[in-house]
Amino acid sequence: MHTVVVGTSGVTASDVLAVARGGARVQLAEEALAALAAAREIVDALAAKPDPVYGVSTGFGALATRHISPELRARLQRNIVRSHAAGMGPKVERDVVRALMFLRLKTVCSGHTGVRPEVAQTMADLLNAGITPVVHEYGSLGCSGDLAPLSHCALALMGEGDAEGPDGVVRPAAELLAAHGIQPVELREKEGLALLNGTDGMLGMLVMALADLDTLYRSADVTAALSLEALLGTDKVLAPELHAIRPHPGQAASAANMLAVLKGSGLTGHHQDDAPRVQDAYSVRCAPQVAGAGRDTMAHARLVADRELASAVDNPVVLPDGRVESNGNFHGAPVAYVLDFLAVVVADLGSIAERRTDRLLDKNRSHGLPPFLADDAGVDSGLMIAQYTQAALVSELKRLAVPASADSIPSSAMQEDHVSMGWSAARKLRTAVDNLTRVLAVELYAATRAIELREGLTPAPATRAVIDALREAGVQGPGPDRFLAPDLAAADAFVRDGRLLAAVETVTGPLQ
């Protein structure tokens, strides 16, 4: 099994994906263990002094003015975890929680938190045992970190609360730890606080969304190319020289992908035949510009994610010179903004795909295709309601595009008076990415049916490969009305698991 080694300098997006989704094992590097021990010596020295130090010998948040005596400090650390584990709502997905745990471990191993090596090792042990704490949908404001979600994870380290075992069954955490020979941790000064103060949940969801969108944006180039082909559009607008004079890299990549898919098509260039038109509609002609702008937004989001992956987010932090200093690095604004930016571009990509689908179904704009791509229009409704479903999904995408990060709600007796709402931004982006997959699946379903209805014209070899693979996947072609939901579900799976791209790339080679 693949092993990810965690050192002091952060981790990569591929490391996060390997642990969160691939079940990779986690190992602590020797440098991380040394850094943990060195930082802990600093914390222990400060704890022995009479001077109050935030997070070590004081309360937290609005209660930071109280000095805590040594005999109460272990209780203080347990209490912060128990009281902050206050989430509500549905259980968060396993891959999100594993990403959350792994990213918190990444910061702990930086040597800036003051956590003992044995606590970090127990965090790794839980991941390696496949024990996933139960984390709830609601509880994080995205400031002072993802407090409630991280608290539920820390609670499991203490052998409290509930967790999901590797078999998917939820049981008391104490039982699962005992079954895997893991000793619950007894938290000491600063450790409870250090386990809670991070942007780990929103960052993990950002990393996974970017991975999913990398596949979906290439898939969207394919479905746009198929729709252009089905509408007998022109591929001249995809010429590289046209995109070179507006040098946005995402736009050029999308246009190149569409051109590669359409190479050898016998359907393109017929826009001057029976129903002459000077130009294709915006949803067809401007597909690279819209998808390209989304790609460039993703590039910015990836830059933010990489910087955050290299960060040590905690408050207070242990500095190399021995100081323990309060800071505001736990504020989720950098991550929250890009999560919201991505929700906007996802909504727009879904919107332009839906407009192409609607055009394919409208006999007045489809350039010779039957109404709703029906077998016997009037007797058959064809794909009329498939487009309704797609439109409903797009409408939901637009609602999900409303930014969470523009909101703030004060908490902790006005001490935490401006929060990022980054967790909320991440949760709605996750839903948006899921729904975008369905939107593209409907466009794929309509475009492939429309192409097969263009009798006497030969599609591009890449298009033919897609149609053949889609039919092999159980998605039926043109014909009388039938129960559509299974076909749409199969088309969704075809896009979601990468078979669409795999089919295209057998002909085109890797798309950009």
C-alpha cells in the first residue's frame, strides 16, 4: 500500500488525495518527530513559569483572561475538545474527514504547535486503522479554524464520541481504538487547542474539488465539442491563432481540446447549408472563453491551496526562537474566497452547457433535428424532461454560487467578531461539483443522440469512440420514449468515473 511520509514542510495535493480517497498509510518522518519534541520542550518550559501564556496556561477566546493553575490544565484541554465538539446535522463524508485529519496532522508535524510526538503518532494511527470520527455538517464558522469538525476528530483521539470503522459501521470511538490496539491520548497543555485551530476541513474540500474539476472541465470541452458537431457548427472559431490574440491560457487549452475532439468530423462546417447562419450562437462559439475563464480561476485556487498546504496554521504558534505568539493565521478568508470563486465558475459552466442542450432540443434552432430529439414528436416527448432536470440542476448551481465568504456572523462574545464562513463555502462547492457532473451528463446524452440522428454525416473519430463507449455502458441511443432515469444515471456515472475522457483520449491522446 502507498505510504505518505509527513515531514515539517507541508504536504502536496496528491498526498491529500492519496490519504483521503486512496486509503494511503501515513508515516511520520524523523525530522517531524524531532521538531515535535523540540517545540514541546518550549511549551513545557513556559508551562512551568508563573507568567500566563495564551493556550498554555489561560482560557480560550473570550475567556483568555483567566489564568489556569497547573492542576487544572489537563482538564482545560479535555474540556475545550468536549465543549467544541458541538456539531449538528448529517454525517460528513469519509474522504472529507480523512482529509481534515491528515491536514491537521500536517500542521502538528511542522513543529509550530507544541504537541507531543505521541499525540501526532496517535493521529497517524487512527488514519492507518481506517477509523474515521463522526463529524457533522454544521458547526464551523471558518474562523479560529474549523473548530467543531476538528473537535469531533480530537474527541476520537481521546477515546470519546463516535467513529466509523473500516467496515463503515459507526461505533463508540473507545471500542474502535481498543479493537486496533490504540491507546487514547491524555491531552496536556496547549494540545487540545492545537488540535482544533486550523483551516483543514475547508482546505481538504478545496483540494478534492480541484481534482474533480480538473476532470470535469476537460469533460465539458468534450460535451461542448459534441454539441457543436450535432448543431452542424463551425470549428473555425477554435483556431489557435484566434485564441493567441487573447492570451488567456485556459481559453487556449479549452479551444485546443475541442479542436482535437472534432478532428476529422464530417458534421462541422455545414452552417451554410439548408439554414444559413453567419455565426454560431454564443453558447457554442464562446464555449472556450467561458470554460477557459473557469480554468484560469482554478489555477488561482490551486495556487492558494498550495500555499495553504505549505502553511502551519495554529494559534498560538511556537517560533524557532522559542517565542509562543498569538496570531490570526487561522482565519479562513484566503481559502473561503477561492471556494466561492469556484462555485461561480461551476454555475456558469453548467449554465452554458444547459443552453447548448436546449438548442439541440428546439426544432427552430437545432438546424434540422426533430423536436426534443423525439422519435415521433407528439407521440414521443423525447428529451424534453431531461432538459427540465438539467435546468433544475443549473438553477440550483446558481443558488450555490451565492458567496458564503461575503457573510460574517460574530461569535465568542464579540471576540471572534469577523469570520470567514469557509466551511460553508466548501460544503456548497462540494454539492455544486456533484451537480455539474449531472449537468454535463445530460448534455452528453443529448449531443450523442443528436449526432446519431444526423444520418448520412460521419462524426469525428473521437466522437464515434465516445458514442460506442456510451452505448457499451448501457446508455441507449435514439428511439421511442422509454424510462429515462436509468439512462441519465448511467450517463452520469460515465462522466463521473472518467470513462468519457478515457474514450476520447484513445483517439486524441491526453487532453489539456
